Amino acid sequence: MKKGFLLFFVILFNPQARVPNLLDRSGFNGEKNNSHKSRFLVGTLNQKLNPQTPTHILVIGSAMSVDSDQFFQSALLRGKIFQALHPKHQVVFISQPDVIKATQEEVFQRYGVKVVATEKGQLTAAQLYRVMKKFKQIASFDFYGHASPWSLRLGQTKASMYTSKGFEKLRDQFMKGAFATLNGCNTGFMVAPALSKLWNIPVSGTLTGALFERLQADNHWYKKVDRTRSEWVVRNNINFKERRSCSEGVCWRLKSQRNDYASYWGNFKAGGLSFSKFFCDYSDSNDSCLKGMANSLLAEPSTNEAKLIPSWEEYEAKVFDHLCSTAIDPNYFQKCIEGIQSAVNTGDHVFQMHPGNALQCDFKSCNARVVCDGGSSTSEPLAGSCRIDTVENTQPTTLVREYLHFKKAYKLL
């Protein structure tokens, strides 16, 4: 076992409990083995695969046959923005979507993703590495799906990204300015820092749950509980030069929730962050961290058109959209912007928008660890038992410092 991914679970659990063997375990109980679904697909946006072409890889996790295709749509929108920004690059989707009431092929066909390969077996970490190693110039890696503090859920049954076998070899295949984003619950506690250290690129992860947001008539994105504030739109009029119908899968995105995580694994009320945090846990001698952060931001589904060279005002609007959440309260988003601006102007950088205890983080980690009960060499932690071990942060600066990192990154575009 390589040291990089050993970090995934060495410090996660109660020191008195044995460390579980997490290789290719699901991290989610209760699924049945559906042999007819023992395949995954590789698709493109009507492009022919070339291993030497700069490639954006988007991995879409399983919806476990109980969820809709919003993971798929969220990744698809990101992929189409990549295509608009970099028409000479190729966009590759790797997925075993397993959505409710549709076959995998139907999901790809529904949104115009061309299937270029049907691979046998579950989408496991080993299978993912086997596909990824074919591409010699990886521009980005984005994951959309279910996740835990220590894993990315890839396939439906016992198929998560834990193993380090081979993944460290991908380091030299990432291009200058490359980055990764892990869009799922709690990916910032362990997985994002570990991948950053393994790949030597900036990797963003969440420090709470992740929820779907839909584009609304006021050109902002809202979570399900907040949609009463404005009506749904039928076209995305803001992210592309031309209008695109929502039926093309361009009106959903996945974003950190406002509040602390409280779901399957436990109650993380001790702390969190309401935005996706970037980690750069490696020796950075050429500003690759900030360059990657900026490149990722340019391709985010945001509140304005995606451009390679935006004005500062356009770019800053994307930064605020990344860091701040909308809510039922029409002033909530603006209060976040004003709080960041005030903290920058005063110079103390202290500002908290996250309800509860806002974690203090740097580019390597946050001042928190996930502690769980149970777990053994063959089993995962006890569901519902996990919590955050941290201290109260009375001078939170993470939000404002992330804004300043993005601001500095703008000069590197």
C-alpha cells in the first residue's frame, strides 16, 4: 500500500479500533449485486479519442438505482463548458450511472454523450486507473457522485476509490495548470488532500454535504429547499455564448450545502465549511496551485458566461458564486459578498458565513479529523457513529483567505 492513499484511513477512526481494509469497499451498505449492471461506459462529446490530446476526465458515480440523473447532468454541464473553453481538447466521461428507471446506455443517449467503449465489470478504482492511464495529457479530473470522508463512490456495488495501486503513476500525465474537483459529501476531509499529495495538483473537496442546485430565472442557482424564491428556467442563458435548452442537461450543478453534514455517517455539527475548499499538499515552485484553482473556476457553472480571459469583474463574480451560497433569504448571498469585502478592507480577514463552527483550513488540511466507532479489517465504520474532532474557531479566516488566493490566481491567467 502506497503512503499517499494510506492517509485515507489511518487517522480517520478511533485509535482503539482496528483500521479497516478499505480496498474497493463501497462505504455504503445495503446494495444487491446486480450482475446485469456489471459494466461501465466511456463516452465523449462526439469526439474521437486520442491518447495524446489534452483530456478533461469526468467520472460520474453510481446513483445506486434510486436517484435520478442529476449527477450525470451536473458533470455534463461542466464537460460542455470545458468543450466551449477548449475546443481542441477532448472531454471524456467515465461512468456506471445506474440511475432510476433507465439503462446506462439510455442515460448517455438522453444527453447526447457518445459511447466509445463499453467496459466489462464494475467501475472500481483499478478499472478507473486502467482507463485513465491511457491519456497522456490530463487537463483535469472531476468527480460527481456519492462520497464519504474517505472514499469516492464509483460503481454500484463495492466499487469505491480507495486503492493507491497505480494512481501515483498518473502524476506525470497531468498537464501544467491541471486540477481536480471532488463533488460529493465530505470529500475535503481526507480524499482531496490525499489526491493532491499523490498527484501534485490542486484538488478541491467539500467539508459538509453536497446538494444539487438548479438555475433559476434571476440567473442564480438554488437548492431544492430554496426554489420557492424564483421560478425554474427552461434554458441556460448565462454560461454559453448561445442559449441552451435545459433538456440538454445544462441546468443542474452540485455544490456544498450551507449547514454542517448530518446524514448517513453521523452528525458533523462540530464544524464544516459552506464552500468547496482547494488543497495543494505538495511542493509548488511554479504557482501550479493558484493556476489550477483559476483554471477550475473558469469552467464552473456560474452566474455569467464562461471565458478563458474574463474581466476582473466577471472573474470576481465567479469567485463569489463559488464561495457564497444562495438561500430563501434574498439577502443571504449578498451578505456573504459584503462580509468578504469588509474583512479584506479591514485587513484582519476574519469573517464567518458558515452556520456553526467554521473550520480553519490551509492548503494541506483543516483543523479537524473524522472519528468513527467500529470498523475492522473487513468492515467499515458504524453508520451514524462518525463525528468531527476539532476545536472552536473564534477567528475564522478560511473563507476570506480563499478569496484572496483566487484573486492572486487571476493575475496568472
